[in-house]
Amino acid sequence: MFTPETWFTIVCSMMIHAVIFGVGAILVLSIPALAGHAKILLPLVVVAAFAVAPFSALAVAPRMRLRSWGRRDWKRGAVISG
């Protein structure tokens, strides 16, 4: 089947897709100039989020594994987790 890393990447990709879509939908619907074109822009937001999410997940998912953090990394933190 799939390795745990692949599952983390898939699940992380779905979560990132939801966040990107939510931010894009809020921007499109809350800006009056864009709200008039929402019929075209909302599907574009879905496609853009679907295209960007897997690449973002490839950067985030490996950091979800405890073994990828060394003692020094835990003390220092990371760009992703703060």
C-alpha cells in the first residue's frame, strides 16, 4: 500500500487545499470588484488551490514526523512551525 510518508503528504495536501481555497474564496467574495466575477474566479481558486497544495504538502509533511526532528532542531524551531 502506501508508506506513512505518502499518507502524511496526502492528508497534509488535503488540509492545505482547504486553507488555500478558504482564503481565496474569502478574498474573492469580500472584495466588491472581484465579487462581480465570482462565477469565473471561484473555479479558478479551486484549480489554483488544487495545483499548489501538493507542492506545499511536500514541504510540510516531512516535518510532521517526529524522527525528522533532531534535538538541535527542537530547540531551534523551524520556519514552518515557529
